[in-house]
Amino acid sequence: MFDLLDNIRNSSMPAENEGFNSKSRYLDLMEKSIAGYDFRDIEKRIDAPIFDFQNIFDSYSRIGMSRLLNVIAFLISNNRISGLYKFWISLMKSVLKDIAAPHDKSGVEFLVLEICTALITGRDFIKRDDYESCIESLAELDPYEKYDSTLKRKTPENLHNFCMYGICAEYLRGYLTGADTEDFILRHWKVQRIKFDTEGRYMDPGCPMVYDITSRYRLVLMLHLGYDGAAAGEMRKILSKSAPGLLYQMSSDYKFPFGGRSNQFNFNEALVASMCEYHASEFYAAGDIKVAGAFKHCAARSIEGLERWMNVLPARHIKNFYPIDSNYGIDSYGTYERYMGTMGTFLSGALMFCNENTGEYQSPNETGGYVYQTGNEFHKIFASCCGYSVEIDKKADAKYDATGLGRVHFTGAPSEIAISMPFSLHPKYLLGKYSNTKGRALGSFWYFNGNKEYLSESDCETETVILYETRESVGFILKYTVAGRGCVSEKYVINKAGISITAECDFGDISYCIPFFLSNGRDSGTISQENGSCSIVLGLWEYRVVWDGLLSAEFCDCLLYNRNGEYKELNIKNKKRQIKIKLSIKGADNEKIKRKT
């Protein structure tokens, strides 16, 4: 594998993204992130005992309200909204009062972090008496009594991402009140520092991709606001190690990777934008112009992709168009009021870190070609070339994902047209009125003693062999050792023609499974099956799968459901130990489609 940053320096070209107008675009999306909140309803509840941490389905959670405070503070300070000061300060004092009340499980770390950021932002517009009252309340807070994840309440091995929030919250609280919080930070950093892997990724239980980047964002926020304590050096080293991977793991359509809980929410890309703005500013200050520009471009394109979901009424907090009250695709805690505002509050970082002098250069995830692997803890492979990108999970958590090829994206195409995430065997996220009991990705299946078995549901050990990596083509092989069976290998070649997959099995005949998109709750595709191929047209795009026309292919009766929508499962059946499949995505021939229909 080549040096990740040198690859950008040597090959990156100026990006065609003039006039993005970063700060204005961020503020636009922040406004939309809170447009769906019923301020009158919140105002009625301000004086009531509110927002219990656990009771998230009964109106507004405390975490949601603290994030709302943060977003409103940024919008007021940037002259985007007016007339909300009375509401804002009343809600602020209500949440501070609620923090002081006893709670079995408080989550106060989250509240304090958002409140402090809001107060830092709002110092220019908050009335002096109100500001001093808020600071006094924060100064009285004892983190060991109020925070959920501290060494007083839990053993070191049970302190996870909540503790990262607590470390950051304590720095911000000390920043505002003058309290000496360094002892708390260092005691808990000693526990947390060993939970970053060799690439600087944070290993929350199950190693979900989202909770890695949220934890690193806490370090970014502290350092940006001047933290220079004893842990600062280690924090900078972690961010330096992890920065390149942020670009290489993004899809060619600038979507954050699938993998674990809190995935497919639109705050994911908002968080990417903030992290990229931070790294862009750091590399720009160091004179590393092309790398800075690649991060800047990634921030811009990530935000552009969000506008598909935000320029509708109501704006969406997750990547589907099902009714919001259906809770389709969400984690149980990922309600609209909690995670819509989360998108806005994560964009506040992009505003703080943004340097609009930084020009944009092409980002490697868009141009390729490379094969990039995470460490074993995150068990992911990312490959990109000629506008195509894939994400493969080598050893998936069946509660959220499935083993195998779980993402096929093409620059500009709807992310769900092929597949944007797998289908979990035991989904821990909600699927509204639907159910899903199959673990599926694009991948091999076979028959063993008469029973149909899927690679996506199998217990495997894997080996990756990278064949070549050029701007025109990449090739690699995944060798899966399937427990109790044998070896299944899948060879991938990605170039401008698409993605070619050759699968082989050493213990029996091998066939192939491909999910085909049906609906995202609003849009439906047109599926056409012919001898040796099957395609779907969604809007202006066509996704086509081609195989040997002598093979049989049929759709299964049962449907598949993931966070993005509904799919049909196509089985391409084979009586040999090798099968070849080709995938491509391109602009649809609409006249041809009209003639067919």
C-alpha cells in the first residue's frame, strides 16, 4: 500500500467546485436541521420536570434539547434567526435546572458539552446577568456525581464513548468557569488513550464506524479551543494517524461508511465535514496545500450530498423517505428530535474550523485507484477507481451488518441504487411495520448437505491479496475460510467499465446473491430482467448486473429491508465451482426505458 498522504500530494488536481461558499452552506443546513421542531410545544414543557434520559419516545429528550440550544446559538450569533432569545435562555436555564436534579442515568456529559459550546458561541448576544447565572450553575457541577461514565461509577473497561464526551465536556466547563478540570481529564484520558487502535480509530464496543469519528471529534473540539494540557500531544498524534483514513474510507459519492450502530443518519456526513474542515485548516497552516484541499473538497461534497435529504419537507434525519413517525431505519435512541438537531450541532464544528482561503483539490475516494484496509478490529476494506467504490465487511456484526460486499457506489448516482449497506441477520435497528431475518450482502452462496448457505451469514476468517492499484484499474482477492466448510475466494477488478467479480469455492458449486432496490419510502425503481442480465433504473441512473446467459436467475419471494429501504433478492444459480458477475452504474437511457414500458 502506498503512502496515503503522498498519494494525494502526487496525484491530486484542483477540484471543480468553485463557489461552494462553505459557511453560508453550513448555516443553511443548520437552519433546516431545527425547522421541524415545535418551539411552542417545547415552550409549554419548559417549566415541567422534563426530558428524562430514557423516555425518548415521549416528546423531547434532554440531549435533544441541549443540541437544539447549541444550533440556535450559532444561528443567532450569525444573524440567521432573531426573536428567539427569550425562548433560548428559558430553555437553557430549564436544562441547567434539570441537570441539577437527581437522575439514575443522567447522560449529563452530553448536555454539558452542548451547553458549553452554545455559551461560548453566544457570549456576544447573551445578556450579562443571564450569562453569569449559567456560568454559576456550571461551576457548581460535580462531574463525578453527575456524569454517567466516570471512574467513580464504572470500572476502566466499562468506560467507552460516554467518557470521551465527559473528557471534552470537562475541558469546556473549565474553559468557561475557570475551574481546574485537568485532573479529571488526565485520569480518564489514561483509560481512554488505549482504546484507540494503531491507526488512531476509537474502539467503542463492536467498533462501530460512527463512534470512532464522534470520539475523535471530541479531541478536535478540545484542541481547537486551546487545550494544551498533558494529554494534548497524544491527542494530536492520534488525529495525525487517523486523518488520512477519513478520506480513503469515504465512498466515491461522499457517504460515510456503513458499520455498526447510528449508521445512515445524516449527521454522519455533517460530522465528516467538521472533521475535514479541521484537518484542512491544519494542513493548510503547515503549507501542505494539496492535502488541505482534498479535505476541503471532501467537506464540500459531503455537504452537497446531504442536500438531497435536507431540501425536502420535512427534512430527513436518516437516509430514507419513510414517514418520520414510522421510525423506519433508526436505532431505538435515534429519534427525529435527537438526531435531527445532532446534524446541526455537528455542523457547528465545520463553522468553527472553516478556513475559506483553502482551495479544493480532488479527494482520493472520488478518483481512486486504491485498496484501503482498516485494522482487524474494524474489519473493513474500501476500494475506489474511476468513480466506483466498494466497501466490504470481512467479519460483520450480525446485529447491524452482514459479511461481504455491502456497498457499491458511483459518483453522483443515488447511493441506494445498487446497495449502500448490507441487511442484518438480527437487526437491532427498527424497521417500522416490516421485518428482516436474513443476513445479506452481494456475495456467494452454496448448498451443503442440501441446505442453502450464504457467505453473508457465515463465520469466516479472511485474507486479502492486493494485485495492483493504478488510476485506471485496481484488483484484489478476498479469501474467506468458512468455518466447517472450506475456502471461498472473490476476486475484484474495478475500472471504468464497472466492477467484475469472480467467485470460486473449493468445497462445492458456487452461486451468487444480489439485492435489487425496490423503494426508499418515496422513490421506486424499474427492474428489467433479460437472459444473462438484470437492471434497475432509478431516476436518471441505471444499475446493471451481467452474468453468463446459460445460468439460471430468479428472484426470491421474501423481501429484504435495511435502513435505506426495501429490496428483492436475485439468486444467480450455478453448477460449477466458479462464477463471474459484472456490475455497472451509468446514466440511464430514458428513451430505451420508455420503449420497454
